[in-house]
Amino acid sequence: MITELLLWSSITLIIMAGCYNTSLFLLSRRRIRRSRTDRRDRFYVFLLACLNEEKVLSESLARITSLPARNFMALVIDDGSDDRTFQIARAADPTLVRVHRRTPPNCRKGKGAALNDGVRHLRESGLLAGHDPADVVLCVVDADGRLDPHVVQSVDPYFDDPRTGAVQVCVRMYNRHLGLLARMQDMEFVVYGDVFQSARRYIGSVGMGGNGQFMRLSALDTLDGDGPWSDSLTEDLDLGVRLIAKGWTNQHCTTAAVSQQAVLSLRRLIRQRSRWFQGHLQSAGLVPLILRDVPTKAAVDLLYHLSSPVLILLTSLLPLSFLVAFGATTVASVQVGHPLVSPMWLLGPYLLSFTAAYAYGFVYAKRERELGLVRSVLLAHVFVFYGYIWFAAGWWGFWRMLTGQRGWLKTART
């Protein structure tokens, strides 16, 4: 009885999620037409919060300093590194790259704290003098982030709309060719950006990511607190919701991307995702704000998004309940001497589990044309199993929350 209840409850959740995902997929296929307006001269500041990033920082700074843009700079926020991060940052082009060094006891308190201190430094140092906050755009780039050369040209038109507070670009894995695990992470971010984020442009609930997020300074100035970023483990999610609650519009740019390093170790990947999962759990505190200040359509989607940790934990019971049911049926079939179910019975679980793979493969094939549609769809079937990583990460993150562990599980670079 308990097994049947778990099985049907899990199936119900999957069907509901499937309907939601299908709706977003169809919505994401629409195209937004933008009217031309007069260009404004904006000042772009790329913020890189770094803690022991000597392995990847040099390449990221080289790409930023070579951007074909006129009015920009990079600020490296060295958050108490004990490797060569500071020296590498100082060796970069001094006309375009500045370094702000944080020291104990104020450093290593999380990415949000480092970014807030970076913004304070920009103001106090006079680096923003003479610039209207409405025409200053801050971009958060991870130390391993490699921006497309045309990223500023792609993002800038979105800020012609004075209601635009932030723009998130696509995220890719630059080492996606180094094995199946890296490929799955790349597919994960492509699907999230090209389906979910693209659809949310019409709902008004586009979220911010921790890499490649562009924000208007005047929009950040409207947020409450000691700084724009909170101390949440997913400070980017928190920031995006609070901008929407203040009446700003978040946009998603599909024509430019920031590429980052995929995690090549399964254990490190689960460790990284457990931090994200725990941060989503912490974001439950945003619910009153959403109910009070966010328009209904966007609020419903954001509430569903914030409920995803609970849905993941509940859905994690489906494989177990299916195996129990399948095992019981197999034993009973042996006892009676003939199969109790038709082989067609397996079609139902297949359709529940893998229907989305065809849509995801279609989306990924448009980004990775050299793979082709067939290979992309096959990879998307593997991607369904890859999603089980979130079950392990979810329970780990849930355990960390129950035991009061709030430390930032930093992802090691290679």
C-alpha cells in the first residue's frame, strides 16, 4: 500500500512537471522583436570575485581586456587568496584591470560579501566618478568565465529600456569535449537557458546566474540591505528575485554566452550542486516578498521555481518505488508461472521519463550543430539519468541545512 502510494504520488509529480516543462518549451520558441532606439554610451565594469584562482584567472582577464568595446574596466576582488591570484591580476593590463585585495578578518565570507565590498570600493575609489548610475552596468564573471567577444554589443540594447534592471547571458562549458560528464553539464545549461530562461522572458521571472549576469547600477541601488548581494549560498537567485520585486525587468540574452569550466569529477559536481540546492532551500525566505511585491504571473512561476528542492526530494523516491514495484511484480510472475504484465507496460515508464529528451535533444542540436539531431537526442536520454545527480546533491544539501552547515563549498579548478 505504501509502495503504491509512493509510486502514484511520484508519477503525479512527474506529470505535473512535464506539463509545466512542455508549456515553457512552447513559450520559449517564440521570438521577441525589439524596436530600435538611440544608443547610449554606457560604462561596463566586470567584477571577478576570486579565491585562489591562479589556474584560470589569466585566461579570463585576457579575454575581457581584448573585448572590442570602448568604455569598460575589470575589477578583480581578491578575497584573501593564498596562491598567485593577486600577482596574476596585478600583471594584467593596468589601464583596464584594477585589483581590490580583501584581507582577514573581513575576507572569505562568501561570494556575495566579496561582490558587495567590490561595489563599495568602486564608489569610494572614484572609479565611477562622472558616470550616471543608470548608465553603469556591472557584470559578474566567475574567475573561469570566458565571455564571447561580442557580449557587450549583444547585451547593451537590452538596457535601452529604462525598466531593464539586469540581463543574464547564456552559460556554456568550454571543456565540454572532455568526457560525458562535461557534455551533460553543457547540455544542462543550454536547456536551462534556451528553454526555461527564454520562456520566462514572457512571464517576467527571468533569474540571474552566478556567471555572466549584467546589472544596471541604479537598479542595484534600489535594493534594501548593506549591499546588493545577500549572504545566501545562491546569492544570484536572491538578487534576481529582489530586483523583480522592486519593479525591475530581468532579461535573458540568447545571442551571447559566458563559457566556464565543467567539473570533471562526479564527487566535486555533487558537492557543487549540494551548495546550490542548499541555497535554494535558504531562498524560501523570499516567499513573503514574492507574495507581496511580485506580479501574479511572475509570482506563480517564481514560487514553483523555489519549490523545486522539495519536488526534487519527493521525485527521488520514484526510482526506488518503481524498483520495488517491478521487483514485486517479477516475484509474483515467477510464482504464478507467467508474466503478470505485458511488455508494453514498460512503455509508460519510458514515456514518463524520456519524452522530454526529444525536446532537449532538439534544443541542444541547434547549439551544437556538429553533433546532429540524432546524437543530441541520444545524449538527451543519458541526460535524464544525469539528472539523478540532483537527488544525491539534494539530500546532501538538505542534511547540511539540518545540521547548520553554511560554509561555501568552493568548486576546485583544474
